[in-house]
Amino acid sequence: MKVVTLRCANCGAPLSVKHRARFVACNFCDSQLEIHREKSATYSTTTDNTHKARTRKLEKSIERLQFTNELERLDQAWLMEQDQYMKTGDDGERSVASHGSALGTLVTGVGLVVFTLHSLAYRFPAPVTIIAGLVSLAVFASALHEMHKADRYKQARHDYERRRYDLLARMNRPKGG
Ligand SMILES: [Zn+2]
């Protein structure tokens, strides 16, 4: 196959085109070029489509930028939202609410109930029994609260991950087919 070498009329890049080709797109700048063959030389001129192609390219990169911004916003929002499911431990370390830590609290509550029953059985002074009973109720309430928080965290995380996945899927899908 015979190939002609010429330069892109728009950016000057060297192009190899088939001998009989009338139109070609520049690989470097996306210009749509018309090939002219004259006795003295073969050269290219840009066509009306060049502008359209360049606009399309620009639109594509703007769209990409918008997606990137949206993704960044989503991640930022999640980081902030995540904070309300965090708690600060005794060592000052932040951790997210989990069923595991709620279970730990629950075990403490059970221990306190055992102590309350024990103090009832062995006739400890009434205030001791009452306080132990109230504290175990409070601990159980706290365990429930923690469990609920862990559930909400799980749901929120799931929502965030799905939104992020959808966004990435939309980003990688070419617009308009
Ligand atoms: Zn070019």
C-alpha cells in the first residue's frame, strides 16, 4: 500500500496517509484534514469538522474534570459524615462504631447485672444494689446505642460506596454512546 507523508495543517505533526485517502484525522491534535494533491506537493488543510472535533475533545476533558470534582466532593463528605460514627477510646484513638465494641459494652452490662443479683441474694446495703442496677441499665442502653450506631455506620458506608461506584461507572461510560 502506497503511503504519502505530509504535515498536519493545524499542528504541523508528520502524518502518513494512504495514497488515495481524501480525509484524515491528525493523531496529535484531532484535526480533521482534507488532503490536497497537486503536481508540486501534497498538503493538508483543516476542515469544518476540525472545530467540532476540538470542541468535543474539550467537552470531554471538562466532563472528566467535573466527575473528578464530584468524586472529591463525595469523598470529602464521607470523611465528614464518618466522624459522627467515630468515638474516642481511652487511649485517645479514634475508632468507628462496631458491633464488636458494642458487644464489649454488653458483656460489661451482663457483669453488672450478675453483681446486682449477687448483692440482692447476699443482702448488700440497698444503695449498693440500687446503684449497681441503675449502672447496669445505663451500660445496656449504651450498648444498644453503640449497636444502633454501628448499624447506621454500615448503612452509610454502603450508601457511600454505592454512590462512588455509580459515579465511577458513569465516568467510564462514554456519553451519548
Ligand atoms: Zn495536527
